[in-house]
Amino acid sequence: MTGNTFSVSGYGPKRAGWTRILARDSLARRLDWPILLAALALSMIGSLLVFSATRNRTEINQGDPYYFLIRHFMNTGIGLALMIGTLWLGHRGLRNAVPILYGLSLAGILAVLTPLGSTVNGAHSWIVFGGGFSLQPSEFVKITIILGMAMLLSARVDAGDKAYPDHRTVLQALGLAAVPILIVLLMPDLGSVMVMVIIILGVLLASGASNRWVFGLISAGAIGAIAVWQLHILDDYQINRFAAFANPELDPAGVGYNTNQARIAIGSGGLTGAGLFHGSQTTGQFVPEQQTDFVFTVAGEELGFLGAGLIILLLGVILWRACRIARDSTELYGTVVAAGIVAWFAFQAFENVGMTLGIMPVTGLPLPFVSYGGSSMFAVWIAVGLLQSIRVQRPMSA
């Protein structure tokens, strides 16, 4: 008896220490490492592509060839910190903070419509601060819409009161999403609006809501697109982009220039590419905005089909694992959040790659994890944190 008492008192602290270590190991084992490693790989590849696209552009790199490379690394580091913070708070913890996050998101995009807002590359969707720091609030609205709609659609289902969201709940969720979408449309930031609409469709499909809502939204979207065109809500540069998509030869020296040069750059890469930092289209600066919207052209020209294919493969890994997280979630809320992120990443990646190949209109959407840009990088890493939280399934009391 004395020996047993000595054993417990003597080794208790050590046993408690090992328990904490094992708990940490358990968390590490439950993380989805394919998503994390694929996202990191994309960010590192993106840093090389951004460096290649900007190292000789003295008009934007302030005379420092490493200017954009360093900032891309910084954005990635901040994104990782935001992912860890999101994982620590947990998707369930953020569920309780949705009203606050929603209010902050609305305040951010409304601020863009005030004198605080700035126009960058034709889009009046930025707030520019001192020191070259800028913020695009619409990137964070995507997260808010996902969390807000998931909270409403899953509340009664996860409580066991309903088998699926009823019509009233769906209307409330659509109303929540409609307000920021209408504000973003006024900027106008058509690319972000397109992503948000796809997010809504993905969220509704995952929630188990009646398919009539999905078909109704698709019909409403078609009618809305016609109305936007007829009411001249779009700016001239956006209309010209759609015209160039429909007919790239319409104005090859003007609105069709970007897409023509993008296809030339990708086509010249062949199977293995010209080699990193050796692309003639990239070095000659023939493709505009190669560090952001058209970063995929750098991969196509300098890394070739194999390098560009690797980027698509890594994005595919993230989408595949995110779909599994959505499927395996023990609650509808987690399923809907993960599905919204899948819809977001899938459409934005397809749109970005598609516009460089000429199969989608130019909308100015960045390639997730790869394109240069702090707001986009922060938002996608927060999304990774949400996916990891759902995967870990942290208990409510934790």
C-alpha cells in the first residue's frame, strides 16, 4: 500500500507531463497534414513565381528585387499565424462570434465606398494604408458568409429539432448573404460576387435544403446577370473584359491584350518550361499583373506543363481532403462550413486558371495560396484553420 502511494505521488507529475505531451501528439495526429503541406507547398511555389515576375520590375518593386518576395513570405507567415489562431478558437467558438464578425465585415466593405476606398487595377475594392499596406475587405466577407449561413442552416438540425433546414431558415440565410453581396456589387467587384454566389450554392447543397432553392437561385442569378447588364451597373472595363472573353481578337492591342499574351506565355512553356527566371514573356514583362491575377502564366512558361500541373494537383489535394472533412464531420455545421470552403477554393482556382487559358473571363481573382496579396493569403489560411478545426473536432468544453 505504501509502495503504491509512493508510486502515485512520486510519478504523478511526470505522468501528468507525459499526458500533456501525448495530448499535443494526439492533436498533431488529428490534423489534416495533406491540406497543410499542400497549402505550404503552393505558398512556396507562389513565392518563386512572384519573385520571378517582379524582380526586374523597378517601377513597382521600389528598386529592390526582393521586395515582393519578402512581402509574400511575410503574408504567408501571418496567414499561418491566423490559421493557428483560428484552430485555437475553433469553428464552434467562431460560431458564437458570427454576429460580431458579420458586423465587422459589413463595416469593412462599407468603408470601401467612402473616401477611404481606393481603386487598384480598375477595381474600387481596396483600403490603402500607409507604408504600402492595403486591405481588400471583400476577401473576409467570403468567410463571414460561410460561417453565418452555416450557423443559421445547421442550428435546428444539430439540435435535433429538424431533419433539414426549412424554408424560413433558408430565407434567413439568403438574406444574411444578400446584404454584403449587394454592397460588394456596388464597388463593383464582380469577381468576388461570383465567388460568393458559388459559395451560397455550395452551402445550400451541403445543408440538405430543398433543391428548389438551388434551381431558384440559378434562375435568379441568370435574371440578375441580365439586369446588371441592362442597368449598366458594371464599369466599362468589366464590360470590355467580357467582350474580350467572347472575342479575344476584338481588340488585341487593348482589352484582349492580357488574355492573348497569357496564352502565348503558357503555350511557350511546353512540357518542362523555359526554366525558372528564364521565361521571355515574364522577363520581358509582356503579361500584366503576373504577380497577382496572371501568376499562373509564370508557372506555365517557366515550369511548363509539369510545373503548372503540379500546382493544379496540389489544389486538388486540398479540395479532396476538404471534401472528406465535410463528409466525416459529426455535425451539420462543420459539414456546411467545409463545403462552403470547397466551393470557394474550387471556383476561384478554376476561374483564375481558366482566364489565363482563355476559357473564362478576366475577373481579377487571385489564385489561392499562390498569387501575391495579403488579404487573399490571410483569408485562405483562415479557411485552412477552419478545416483543421472541423477535422480535429475539438470538444465544446475545450
